Amino acid sequence: MKEYLVFRLFGPIASWGEIAVGENRHSFSYPSKSAIIGLVASALGYKREEEEKHTKLSKSLSFGVKVYSAGILLRDYHTIQTPPSKEKIIYATRKDELSDKLEVKTILSSRDYRMDALYDICIWQTNESFLLKDILPKLNAPTFSLFLGRKSCVFASPLFAKLVKAKDLFSAFTEFNIELNEKFKIEKIENFFESEFLQSNVNEYIWENESESMFTEIRTRRDEVLSRKRWQFSERKEFYKSEGNKNVPIKS
């Protein structure tokens, strides 16, 4: 048996960044490792400039995600004012950057979001630098505010973070969901997570560094944090599989 830390992500909108080129900012259908490690770092109270702490955390944890619903794609038309780039000029504030109104130009772009997406996240230790039991209370009572990818993407429920002992991450996801459903029954609270719009016909699993024989597809994603300050990331291999959701009938 192995120990896992499992928690739930749900909100009205979420955004999981992909490689951004030009004016378009797309969102992946499920969280990136950099987003999850960043969320944990925020819960622990790490600031962006604390590079060594972020790197150590990223190398100490592996993660997997169970996708109940990837949500509905929302594309936001976005504008921003910016001055032309000038060599050797560094603006201290946004106000300074826009001080010369004659040179300010408007850039048009689009940003993608996922509406009403629902995920369970599982993390586990790859070394003893960080203990899951120390991360658990911080996820339920974080130092900094937590977001679903962007600051505009707020949570609509608690994370319900819990330590689970299981033979593998798939069993950990199942055990977590059973215990969470039981919690709603005991407290006589309506379980809105079982709403039809939060479930799909297929549950998807994406993970790294474990249960490598159970995958149906190998993907490469550039979301391994190299530098938080400089927004640099490296490629990472992850495994994928899907299975039918028995709680949702197949729609014709």
C-alpha cells in the first residue's frame, strides 16, 4: 500500500495553459503539472521569486488527474494596452508603462477557459524532501489564495484534501470518491458533484511515473517547471487511459 494525497478541483471556469504563441492563449482540457505544483506552492506560502523552493517541490512530487468532465470551452475576446518595446527601458509599474499615452497601442488576443470542469488530483512523494502529511493541512487552509489556473478562475467548493492509502493511484481516486460521497450522505448535504452537467460518459486518467503498464497512450507535455520567474518549462512524459463512467448512461 502507498500513501497518496487526493483533492478535488471545481469552479465556474478554469484555464490550464498550453504553449502560447502570438495573440492566442489556449487552455488544455485538464490541469498541467506546473499548475498543480504552483497550487501546492501557493498553499505552502511560496513566493514566485523563491526559485529553489519551487524546483525542489516539483522534483519531490509526482501527480495524476482524473477527469470527470473537461467542461465546455469558452473563448474570451481580450484587449490590452501596451507601449512599443524600447531597449534598456524597464517599467517599474503598470502605471509607468502606460504613462506615455501617445505611444500606447492596443493588442487584440483571445483566452480560452473551461466551464464547469471537474477533476480529482492525486499527488505522491518521489523523495522525502516533502511529506504529504505536511502539505495536507495547507491545502485545506492555504497561505495564499488558490486559483484554477488564472486569478479570475476561483473555486466553487472546498478541495476536500485527504490522505489515502491504496495499491495504486486508480484505487486512490476510487477510495477518495467513495469517502467524499459518504461524507455528503452523513452530513445530509446534496451532492452537486453528481449532477449530470458535471459528469461525462468517459472518465479520463492522466499520470506520470507510475502504473506504466496500464496506459493506452503516451503524451508529451511541456509543463515541468524550470523557472517560475522566467516562465520556463521543459518537456515531460505522461500516460493516459480512459474508461466508461458507469454512473452516466451513454448518450445517443
